[in-house]
Amino acid sequence: MPIFLKRIPLYIQIFIALLLGVGVGTVLGGGQPSPENVSLLNNLAIPCTLILKALKALATPLILLAVLHVFLTAELPQKSGRRLAFLLLTNTLVAILIGLTVANIVQPGKWGQLAPPQTAITATKPLDPWGLLQDSVPQAVVQPLVDNNVIQLIVVALAFGIGLRGIKAQQLKEGKTDYLPIEQVITTLLETVMKILSWLISIVPIAVFGIVAKTVGIQGFAPFQALAAFILAVLLALFLQSCYYLTRVQFGSWVGIRRFLTGGADALITAFSTASSTITMPVTFRVLKEKVGLRESSASLGALVGSNFNNDGTALYEAMAALFIAQALGINLSLEQQVIVILTSIVASVGAAGIPEAGLVTMTLVFSSVGLPTEYIALLVTVDWFLDRCRTSINVMGDMTVSALLDGKVPQTEEELILQPAVATAAIRD
């Protein structure tokens, strides 16, 4: 990439590509292209197709490595670990349910038209819990990676993650360090996948230009009417999720809503401006401790540990995206498929890296899990640059909420404030 482009923020590059794509698509047909222009427009979308194929190839190893890395490296104190896990799981479940509810009520996919898919669509089937359970166990360990089977990938990732964490805990008690090479290999592989992912993300503007030019040139602006409805539906769902957070903070901690929002404003603004929960992490920890006034142990568990698991905005968005595309294509997702969307979104949110646009990678697994054609993710790329910032802010607000709830209903005393570093260190080691 040219040096001058590196100085331009990614979201501005995407916005410029969006405008150029609209202009080129309008010139080459605007919904009524000539046969010669149809071939040209299809060729413009080739880079987008290649990027989507690469993202789909990265999705399964990213989630597997991310889950294993979390199990191996996350420091969960015994006393508050169970409560932390409960808070993280309930927040994510509520986010997905809010997203699915809004998508089913508003039905943004029916507000516009999309071209028929080029790939076959899996037929819907009734809910079969026993069949789902039987299909969750793969015939070979590597089969989920080859078939992109998300449910089987979840089983393999959890089995190996829990097993490796148990071995690490046992070796730590015995003073052994045999687990370190495995931990280092998993960390290195995860960093490698994320590095390749960052390369792909950097050329997303090219994909946006191509897919927008093709869409406008061949179909006109009808698909963007549905996208506008989708944006409003996602913003509504994210707003409802934020209301859920504020309600929990109000009744489950000593922190008032006003103190929570004003004290955490820097973290929320940083999250929106950078679209990265990883970059925002130290800011979140600092404001929770210094401006909101939480105990250091609570702030560290929510902002530093919880951020590895707590990506509620991403889970909500990916679940809504699946229903949006299904509605736009006239597909009625069965109850079983919506359950699979929930399970897949939970694990995909853990695997989503804390860098801009990384949710596009895990979204390919969510789509594949219910038989939706991943080619339509390309259309979502055109608006993902904005929604990514909104859902990242919700992710950070979720981290802040978990910290406030862990801090309890009684603020720290002056004595605790003096002893805070020692208490926090003891809590993390517990």
C-alpha cells in the first residue's frame, strides 16, 4: 500500500471508495447496464470475492486459536471467576436475543431487494435437539476446520481449551513449565493469523469500491434501501443493549448512571474513534479506576480480563446480519437455525480480534452455520465501517458494566484505597 494511503484512516478510505463506487456504478449503468458493462462490473467485484474467500479460510483457525489462547492465558480468580463468567455469558445472551428480536420485528431485509444468490441455500428444517447434539461431535479433529462446521468447531475448541487449562493449572501447582511451549506456539499462531487478517483489512476499500460499483451498476440503489433499514435496526438494538447495561449498573452496583457515563466517556469516545477494543483497553481500565472510582481488582477483571470474552456488540451485530440477509432473500430461518445463530455468535464474538473490521471474518462462520451465502457479506462491508464503531463502543460499555457489577453495591473505603495495590495483586493471584 502506498505510504500516503497509510496516513489516511481506514474508515475515510472506505468512505471514499464508497463514493467512487457509486459514481462508477452510475456511469456504467445505474441499474440498466449494457451487456458489455455487465462483464466489466462483474470483474470489478473480483477483488471482493477473493477477500471474502480469504476471510472464510481464516475464520475457523482464528476462532480455534482465540478460544485456546483465552483458556490458556486468562487469569480468572477463583472467588470472582464464576460471577465474572456468569455476567459475561448473560450479557452476550441478552445482546443476541435483543438483536434477533429487533430483526424479527423490524424485518429490515424486507425493505429492499437483493439479487438471487449464486450458491445453493440450505433448506430449513424443524428443531431437532438430538440431531443437533449428534452432529456436534466430529468424526475427526480437523474435520471442523475443513468443513467450516461451527458447532463441531465449538466442541473441539472447548474440549482442548478446558483440557489445556487443566494441565496448566496442575503443572503450576507442581512447579512445572512443560505447558509453556504449547502456549507460546498458540500465541504465535494467533498473532500470525491476526497479522494476515490486518493485511486483508487494509485492502477492504478496494473490495468496497468493486462491490458498490457492481451493485449500483447492475441493480441500482434498491439494495441500499434495505441497508439503510438494517443500519437503523442495528442502532436501535445497540441502544436497547446500552439501556440494559445502564439498568444493571443502576440496580446492581453503587455507581450511578451519570457517574458511569461521564466517568467512562473517554473510553467510549476512544472506542468509537478507533473501532478497536484492544486499543481502548488501557483507557477503559484507567477511567474505571480514576474517574468512576472502582476498585482496581474490579476494573482489571472487567476491562482487561473480561474484554477477551465480552464482545456483546459484535455478537448482536452478527446475529442481526444473518437474519437481515435471510429476510432479504426471502428465507425463513427455522428455530433450530436461530439457535445455531445464537451459539455461533457467542463463540464468534470471542474469536473476533480487537481490531477494526475483524467481525467480518467471524461473520462468515455465522452465515455458513445456517447455510446463508457468504457472498452477501460483501454488501455489508459498505456499511460495516460505521457499524463497527458503534458496536465497539457497546463492547467497551459492556466491559465497564461488568466491572461496576463486580465492584458491588458499596464503594471502596479510604482504607481500601490505601491498600488497593496489594489487595488487587492478591485478588489476581487467588
